[in-house]
Amino acid sequence: MAESLPTMDLTTMPPPPAPTHPPLSSALPPSTPGTTTSSALEKTIAFEARNIPLPLSTYNDTAYTTTASHAYASSCRGTVQLDDVYTPADPYAARSGIEAHRIFWPPTLPSPWELAKRTEEARTTARLLRDIIPYSALPEDPLVREFVLRTRAARDSMDRYMSTVAAKRNAIASVNMHLVRGVVEAREELEIALGHYERAVGWGGAVGERPLVAGEGSEVGTTEEGERHVKPLPPPVELEKRIHEALISAWLLHDMVQTDDAVQLAHDELAKEFAERCLAARTSMEDYIACVTRGNLLIKAETLSDMFMARQELDTALAAYEHGRIGDELERATDGERREEAQSLELEQHLERMKKQEARAQLEQQLRIQEKQDLEERQREYVVSEEEKQDWEERPSRWPEPEKKKQSKPKPKLPGRKSFLSSLCCWRF
């Protein structure tokens, strides 16, 4: 829907028409004429946030009107209802009756020069509320009340302006980011001024509220319907009982921290529950003590002393618990680092072993190749020797045969010689 909408450059927009509602200066409370605050208040106008700058003919479309209103309502972070888009909620009432802060239809964003002017006026209002107005006369001064209402209305309008710009960024042709930055800075100044005012009044209540006694209402809040509700402070007896319970919780938590080791403390649900109780009790005591120190609450000195002691015990127990939990996290982190170092060392050793095994395998392969080559060489030599032997056997004529000796024929024996010798021998023996 946003891509098909016609756009318009903010720098070329004509100045907006004069407002139809009466100026706020006509409804101002009576004040001393000629003072600085009165003259500044008369010159200060309301800061109004408006919607998208589009031609008026665009708003004749009913479908677009419904879509734009729903989109604008959803961009307010769910803090306002659709009916409150055109009439913002007042801090002290369910509906606003200030005509100067009412958003009229068709809604339009202010032009750049009007936005810069309203931003500077909002800064002036915040500066006057923070510095010029005496805080001693806060509860009785209607002028201060009017400045507070203006400051809160300006802050809410700036919130709506920023939400509208963020939600309808694609439908706006150009936005001066310097002006937007000025709006953000002015809103911070408004927050600081309202913080000074609320600290001066105490507990953010209504102007002129008297000091409270324990048991009366003091904590002011807002329901979903925009109505104010009051949460009563505990009476003295209940307050002492809660202080005693807070002390017991602090002691039990401290004992758990001392007895359990870091590993068990980090996974102990009971210790975690006691820590949450101690934290809630400490926060409540700090708020209670802050209300007392502002002079907005009357309390016994003994009860206040017990409360200070209980808060100190809670701080000690929570500090011990946090120290143990953080120690466990540090120990786990150290164990993790040691584990990583051991894993890296083991990986290096594994790589070294792999390198040695690879070198040994290469050496064995080279030895096998060398042995194979030696075997082949011996086989070749054997084959050559066999061939030579075969040649020797197959070709005996290659060498000359040795000459054979001639055998002499035996001499023939003479007849009668043997008989003579045999007769001679026989005669002799």
C-alpha cells in the first residue's frame, strides 16, 4: 500500500494553515504579569505530532483512511488504543481535555521549519522547568503544573512523531535527519526535566501531594485502560515482619553460598529462588528509603535503622552469591580454555605422529622398491649366467679338444722266460 501512495517533498510543502482551536495562552492559570516564566509560558506553543504529508484528495478514500489509522495505531508500540490516536491520554486523566494537544483529521506531519520551531520551543520549556522554576514552590505553583503538562505532552508528541516516521518511512519522500536528530535531543532534555520534577515531588505522584504515612497509598501506576491505581505501603507491623523475612532470606542465601561449592551453586534452584527474593526485597527497601529521604514518608527511626541493616545484609548475601556464580562461570571458562589447550596439544601430537608414520611409510616403500630392484637385478644376472652355460653346453666346438696320448703296444713275451723265473723262485724258498 505504501509503494502506491503519492509522495510529497517536505521541503516544498506550503506552510500549514492557522489552527482552528483557541490558543493555549487563553487557558493559562493566573500568574504574576511581567515575570520571566509568565512571558516564556505565553510564548511557548504546544508541540503537535502529525501523520503523513499527502494531498487532501487522498483522504477521501475510505479504505485508505481505515488502513492509515490502523497502521498509525500499531506504530505506537501498543501503548494507545485506536480511539486514543486522535486524543492522546493525559497523565492525570483518562482522556485529554487540552485542545492544544489534540490531533485533528486529516493528520499531517509538520513542515521542516515548523518542526524546528516546535523542537526549539520544547527545549525552552524543558530548560525553564529544570532551571528557572524554584522547586520549593512546586506543590502550590499552578504555573509549574502547566509546564509539566506541556513537557509531558511534548514528549508524547515526539514519541508519536518518531513512531510515525519509522512506520511510514516509505511513504515520505524526504526526511531531514538533522531535524529528526534535534527531535531526539529535545526529547532527552524533556526526560531530564521531568526526572528533576518527579524527584522533587517524590514517587512521580500528583502535584501538591502531602507526605504519606506507612500504610497509605504511595506507589502510583497506570492500568491498561489508562486509569490510575494506588498500591498501598505496608503498615508498621507488616513492615517489620517483611524486614525480618528479608534478613532470614539473606542469612539462608549466605549459608548456601558458604556450604555449596561453585558447581552446585550454579545449578541450585533453591539458591536461585532465594537470590531472586533477596533482590526483590532490596529493590523494595531502596524505594522505601528513597521515599523517606525525600520527606514524603513518615517512619520510626528504629524501623529505618533495621531496614538499613537488612539492606546491608541483602547486599552482602547477593554479592557472595554473584561472586560464587561468577567464580563458577570463570572456572568453567578456565576449564574450557584448558580443555581447548589440551585438545590443541593432542591435535599437534596426533599430527606429529601422522607425520612420523607417513615418513616411515615412505621409507618402507623406498626400501621395498630398492629390494625389488635388487631382486630384478639378481634375476637378470642369473638369466645371463644360465644363457652362457647353455651356450657352453650347446657349442663345445668353440674350444680345441686336448690331444690324446698314443698308447704303445705291449711287447710280446719271450717263450720260456716265465718258467725259468718261477723255477728260480721255487728253488730259493
